[in-house]
Amino acid sequence: MTGDATKSPFERLKQYYDTEALSCPDCGYADTDGEWETETNGRVVEYHHECPTCGTLQQHTVHLDEA
Ligand SMILES: [Zn+2]
């Protein structure tokens, strides 16, 4: 990622996933109305997105202290 000092790593990741990563890797369906569900415990953020077409579950885990 390129540096953008005005946003935190978390915000940049959220923006990335919201805009770039909602296309299913299996069937290619672009869930333009979808969004990632997030869970966090303050140190780790887990992103989940289930493809509405084929049901493939995408998951990303981001460690905030390593971002
Ligand atoms: Zn799919």
C-alpha cells in the first residue's frame, strides 16, 4: 500500500476491502451492494463476506499491531 498519513492503517484496509475485494474469487460475482462484516477485539480485525451467488466465504484477518 502507498502511504497516506491522513488515514490509519485500519481505515485504509476498510476502504480497500469495501471497494476492491467484494468480487468472489470462485464465481467472479461482484457484490456491489455487499459489505464486509467485521469483528475486532482491539488487536485483531476479522473480515467476513459470504458470496450471495455461490456461498463462498471470504475471510481476512488483520493484526492491527502489524498493519
Ligand atoms: Zn461466488
